[in-house]
Amino acid sequence: MTRTRQERIRLGVIFILVILFFAAAVARLIHLQVYEHDRYSSIVEKQSSGRVSIPAERGLIYDRNGRLVAKNVIGSSLYAYPSDDAQLRAAGAFLDKYLHLTPGEAITKYKLDVDRFRWIKRRLNDAEAKQLEKMTVPGLYLRYESQREYPFGTVGKQILGFTDIDNIGQSGFELYYDSLLTGKNGFADIRRDGLNKTYRIKEEALVKPLAGNSLVLTVDWRMQDIVEEELRKAVDTFGAQRGMAVFVDCNTGDIVSIAHYDPSDEDREKPTKLRALNDQFEPGSVFKVFTAAGVFDAGIVDFNRRMDCENGAWRLKGHTLHDDKKHGMLTFREIIELSSNIGIAKWAIEVDGDDMFKVYKRFGFGKRLRCGLPGEASGRLVPPGKWSDYNIAAAAMGHSIAVTPLQLASAMAAVANGGDLLRPHVILGHVDAEGRVRRDIDRPVINRVVQNASLDSLKAFLRGVVERGTAKVVNSEVVSIAGKTGTAQLPDTVNKVYFQNKFVATFAGFFPAENPTIAGAVILIDPQPIHYGGLTSGPAFRRIAERYALVNAGLLSFPEKSFDEKDRPTDSTTTAPNLVGASQEFAQELAEERGVALRTTAAEGTVVWQYPPPGRMVYKGDEMLVAVSQPGDSVMRMPDMTGLGLRKASAFLNFAHVRYAVKGTGRVVSQSIKPGDSLANDSTCLVECEQPL
Amino acid sequence: MGRARVKRLRARVKQRFDEGLLFSYLALLAFGLVMVYSTSSIMAAGRFGSHLYFIRNQAMWAVISLIAMYVIYKLDLRKLAALSVPALFVTLIMLLVVFAMPARNGSHRWLILGPVSIQPSELFKLITIYYLAFSLSNPKRDLTDIKQLLIPYAPLIGTGLGLIILEPNLGMVILITLTVLGMFFLAGMRLKHIVTAAAPLIGVASIVVFAFGYKRDRILSHIDAIIDPLQGSYHVKQSALTLGSGGWLGTGLGEGRQKLFFLPYPHTDFVFSATGEEIGLIGLCVILALFFFILYRGIKIASSQPDKFGFLLAFGITWTLFINIAVNIGVVTVILPVTGLPLPLLSYGGSSLLVSSVAIGILLNLSKRTVTP
């Protein structure tokens, strides 16, 4: 025995302790590794795996001819994600220098911090991206994102709208069809570590993103470009506040083009409105088309019957109806062609108010057409219960109601196609998985607009309007146009009256007249100084129709000259010549050449200012006001303004820095500063105006 | 002495070392290298630019450790035992010098000599065992006398423990204290003295913890963590999850997910958990069996020593290995509160590996001359 008894006992105790420990350890391991295995490993799985979203490609947008009008491009964005203080400082220092900030500013400006993700700049331009790609700054990274691009720039942008930095639709088509275009994001499972670093993508658990639907619009971008350009020209030429135009395929309801132009719009890249369906206005005479349709539908038309047009003024229920020109006895056709308010009112009163209301409703007025673009207005159509004869007369000539340009174009399309009101729409179809275009919509008829009559006679009347009537300047040698003009006073919403000198000028029609394809409307708000629809919107409509027909040769039609040479439309308008810089004498010659008169501030000298400005459409025989600076006389002299329109007079007074006060409206009858008096900068002129009878 | 008796004695005295012990040691050493690589390579690549950074160090230390073990194995430990007294003073000085060294992770544990850094506390642990075996086996020493126990051991070892507390390295203090108490116990100290020494210590500790609230919350929350490890601190929770994730068979070598910066110190203090995730319960049982076998052989070698010196030395070595293993595994399996002790032979760390190897070398040395009872 080398060990004592005590030693053996104590060693035995120790050995038992060792055995107990190992037993305890194994028991604990069984508890943790077997009993808790499922729970623990699911927690480990969760904390060590993650999911990254794989963005779906936004659907593309095509025009009706397959032009790509909205596409996606890969762009780079710069972000900061420093993982420690050194990276934070390096990133901050680089950004200070790169963005020309004061030292240390970048960190506070972008709230940079360790392990925090911060965008520095989204959608870098190509030069920036290329420059940054070459550099490696710790903590700064580039992310590649899909970004929207519009190959045609601002053309049709009003329809398309725009997307925000995260590719979410913000206006127009992009907003309205966002859910269709967006698609469904896919995702990938990733392994990550405790420091949130991504290791690898688990291939088996990848859900592919579902690309958004690619949609085909009914809009023809070629036409859209033409319409936008002509509308812009018309607004500029006729001095209008803004203009709107809608063209639809009158056989399908496809919106071929829809546009507005407002010179005061600032951001054409990010339009938020589509005024041609957001705005409503009082249509005026153009509405007689639908009144006439109602008269036809009532079955009371006698083509030979002549209605007394009361020589231009007719008292009805305490109101006086006026015609623009004095007419005597006119047939129904002549009433439309010459646009007699009194004539159409008398016909409408012969039909019942309720029946007229029903016809207007069937033409789609007074409610939204639900064309599939955001912000459509419903217009205004007062229910017939309240209608008196005067109300019937007012509505018949397009007063007291409001329509949108889209409603007007759609109703005109219904006339053109023989009586079907079609729901206007912008989506032609979508591109299916095989890349074929599927037409989703086909001639969606809302209702018949007339039940008892054909509209052939009405269409012939509308052709007559262009051939012989109020819209002779619209007559084209290239394509036959039919339509109707309209000129209505703009309401002064502040004083609840109509402006005496502000108008809405409209032309709505269709072409080719014999076999209509396209119907549309052009509306100019407050054109100056010429405000007749036939002379402002009409020519714009004609130019659009002509250019579109030239693009689509099938639409070309060379109308036979069915009228005598003496009836040939004589152009009563011209454009204001540029007189500034010319001598008074030479200016006089230039003006005579154009057929306009001059009113000058002095008998000789050099022209320094003119109104209307060069290029603006004016009537032949109208007067232009020019300011002439006399040699040896440094001050401006007061012209005789008697008989001038207020706009012309105030334009001059503004130019001469003369303060002025106006009494009354209409034309100038007196002025407090005598003609020929010199104008000092602080002079004040009282101008009295009266409305001419 | 007759020839026959000498022959009989020779037959009883084993001349060969314990091969089973050496085999277990080598198996654990080799497996430790595998696990150090598995758990450290990604971190090493990220932090030091080479996935081999830690394993290269550890392999170098393994070679040094094998050489040291062989040297120890060859020495005559009995003749050299008297040197343990000056060696103890040298290590005490080293424990002082660490405070002049730069701190790592907030503590002064390392003596940094160029590229090599060693922990004097590990050395102190080993020298203390050697010294106690030498001193307590002196037949003149009466261990039943409390005075002879307090002088000279209390000041000598107390100084060392005090310095280690100041480093601070509480885990090592606990390890050395328990080792010393174990050796006193085996050397024949009276139970009465152990109890009378331990009772006031436990009493004071209880008052400090519960009356003054020092670390009371930590202790109470640890009790919650024992019942549900997920309620524990981040370290504790991740360690339990790592083991649980392994299941019966583990995720496979190298396939552990928790070592990717979820489990802290997967290559040092928590290497046992990281191993458990990759090789599962079955694998861990093999590891535990190897450890158990080493401890079993250690006790066996101790009990068959021809003298008290060998008995105390072999026991002290075995006992300190056991405490070390038990504390580490107790911590990572969420039985004991977290104390920073590495797992012998498996954890990354040169000092730990070297000291453990020297310990095994001592056991192998002593196994050369055992007497079968």
C-alpha cells in the first residue's frame, strides 16, 4: 500500500466529483442539443439568414404604333455605409471635397454615422457615375438602380406623368396604372453574419421578380407631337392664356392625342395636370351641333322651313338673344353653318327641354367619361326640371353648361361615326409574355346618341360650316374637314359675371369629312386680340388635321371645290409685322402691305414699340399702336387713344411707365392726358371706356 | 534484499509511460487545431487579411508545446523540486511586470516579448502546484496544524492571487484557489480547517452580494439563464443557441453558422460551443470522453505514485486540468456564470496550450514510475 486510507478516500471523493461533473455536462448537452434543438436551430436560422428584395422591372409603355415612350435604364446612386470611425472620417472628408462643402459639413449634412445607411445622391448623371466608379472611398458605395427614362422628352409627358426617385408613379398614366406597371418584387434568401454582412445567396430559395405589365397606349406619339407643337404655336400666335386639344379615333374611342399648353407652366418634365380632361369650360356655339342632333332626333326637321332670325336680336323671357351678324330668314342648315343663336334657340324650344337634356346626356355631357386618366372633370349640365324657354335657348347655344375638351371631342366622335358614343380610353392593350400586343379594349360603346334619326345630314351641315360658314379658313386643300366653331365669354369667377373681353375660342370637328377617322377639339382660352373660334382654334385644327393626314396618307382627301370662286374663303386675318426699328414712314408701308392700319404717337421718328407684338394674328384693317421716338425729343408723347381697345391702351401705358386708372369697359372714349403731351415717369392718366353698341 | 524480491518489485514498477494518456492528448491537440482553423479562418481573413493567421500561430505553439512536453518528460522532477521555490519568486516578479505592459481587452494579463506573449498567471498556476507538491510532501510538515498551513503558503500564494485579481483575471484566481484547496485537501488538511476557512468566506461573500447588492442582479439573472439560456446575456444566449443548433450530429465541420460573428470568441473561450455546432452531441461526447480519460489516467497515476511528492504533483495537475475544463464547459453550457477561462488543448492561445502540454508532460513523466498496488 503506497497510499494511506485517508488519501484513497479523498482521491475517491475527487473522482466521484469528476464523474458527477461529466454526467452533468452530458445531461446539459442533451438538454441543449436534443431537447431544445428545433427551437434553437430555428432561431439560429432566422438570425443568420435574411431576405433581400429583388426589384421588379417596371412595365414599359408603348404608343399605338409600337414606339417605346417610357423605358427603364440602369442608373447609379451614391450612398454611404461606413463600418467604423475610420471609414466615417474618410467618407466625410471625400464628400466635403467632392461636393465643395466646408470640412466636416458632409457628416452633419447627410447625418453620416457608423453602420448607418444614408443616400448621398440618387440618379447620378453619367459623368458623375463614371468618375465615382473609378474611385474607391471606404464607406461610400454605388448602387445600381433601375430608373425611368422617356425617350421623347416632354412630348406626351402630360399623359405619361412621371415617377419619383423610387420609381413610383406620381402623376398621369404612371400614377393611374402604377399597380399594373409596378409588377411584383422578387426576393432572395441570403446568409448573413452577426455583423450584418451578406455572405452568399441561397440559390434554392430565390423567387424571381415578376416584371410589371408593359402597356400599349392608344396615343400616337407622332400625332401627339404635332398637336403639342400646333397648340403651342396657336397659343403664342393668338396671344391666348392657354390651349387644350383632344383627338380621338372616332370609330374606336382611342384617344390619339391629348394635350394642353400653358406658357406659365414651369416644369414640363413633371406635369401634374392634364387640363384637356381636368378643366371644363362653357362651349358656346360649338354645342349647337348636339342641339341640332336633338332636333333631328325629335323628327321635326323640315329642311325647307325658314326660321326668322329676328335681324340679330330677340327678346325672350326678359333676356335678349344676340347673333354675331344680322340674319333674316334662315333654313336649319344655314342656322348651323352661319351659327345663328336665335335660329337654334327657336328650334330647341320647339323640341321639349326634357328631350334636349336626354340628348345632351346621351352625348356624354354632365358626367365623367371614365377614360382612365386621373382627374377627369364631369362638366356641368343642369337637370331639366329647372329649365325655362330661356334656359333651353341658352343651353342650345352652349351657354350655362360646362364641358371638358375630352367630352367635346368624344361627342363630336359620336356624330362622326353615325351615333355611337364610345368610351374614350388610353390603353390599347398590353404586351403578353411572348411579346405580342393583346388588345384589351374594342370599341366600347356607351350608348346611341340619337334613336330616331340618322346624323348624315348633320355631318353634311358641319362640312358646310367649313366650306361656306363660320369656319371657312379651316377649309383645307389636303384633307376635308367638318366641324363647328364656338366662341363664348369667359366667366369672371370673382365678380360672378362674364368678362366682356375674354373669350374661349373653340373648334370641334372631324376628318376626313366623307369617311371620318379622327374627331377632335381645339380650345384656346382668352386669345387676343382675335377671339373667334373660326379664326384661332380653327386654323390650329386645320394644321393638325393636315399634318396628321400627311403622315397617314390614307387620310388624305382632296375635296372637290363645291363652291363658287366668289365664295372662296378670303382670309380676313394676317400677322402683325415687326415694325420696331423702322422709320415711321417705312412702318406705315409695312403695315399697309399687310392690310393693317397704324396709330402712332408722333408723325415722324423711329418705331420703338408696337402692339400687338410681331407675329400675333390680327384682322386686316385693324389698327396697330406704335410708339415713335422723335429725333431731338427725348420724351414719349401721348397718342390719341380714342376708339382703342382697353388692352391696346393699357399695353401702351404700361410701356410708357404711366400710371393709369380705368373707368368702364370696352373702348376708350376719353383720356385725361391730351394727345401730344409729353409723358413724364410719374404722370397719371385717367382713361374712360364705354362698351360700343 | 533477495534477487527474487527485486525482480518482484521491478515487475510492479512500471517502466513505460502511459500511452493511452499520450494518445488522448495528441488526439485533442490535433482536433483543437482543426477547430481553431474552422472557427477563426473567416475572422482572420477579415481582420488580418489571411485566413491562416490564427492557425499558423497555434500550430507554432503546438510545436513548441510538444518540445516542452518532451523536455519535461525527460527531466527528473524530484531532483528539481527544490528549484520550485525560486521559480515561484520569479513568477511573482513576472506577475508584477505585466502591469508595465500595455493592456489587451482592458486587462494586464500578458507579458509581451516581441512577437510572443505569455500569461505569467498560467505559469504561476503550474509553479504553485509544483511548489506545493514539493513543500507539502515534506514529512516534517504537520498539515493538521493550522499555523503550518498559513505560514508560508498564505503570504506566497496570496500575493500571487492578489496580483492576478488586479490584472484582472477572476477566472484564473478561482482556478488557482480551487487547485490549492484541492491539494491541501489531498495532502491531509483537516476537514474542520477547510470548513472553518470556507464558512466565513462564503458568509462574507453572501453578505456582500445580497446585503450590498454587489452583482446581485447578475447572479439572479444568471439563475434565470440556467433555466432558460435564451434569457441570459448575449454571450450566454448565443452559446446555448450554437450548441442547440448542432443537434445530434452537428452541421458538419466548417459549416457552423454561429461562428460568423454571432457567437463571441468562437476560437477561444467558446470553442466548445462552436465545436458542438459542427460535430453535434455525438462529437462532443467523444471530446468529453477524451478529457475524462485524461483525468481518469491522471488520478490513476497519482494513486500509484511511489511517494507523496509524485502523488500530490500528479493530483494537482489533474485537479487543475479538471477545474479548468469544468469551469469552461460549465460556462458555455450555461451552468456557471461567465468567467474567462479557455478550454485546455482546444482553445486558441499559446500560454494555455503550452501550460496544458507541460501538465500532460508532468503526468507522462510521473507515469514512468508507478507502482501497481
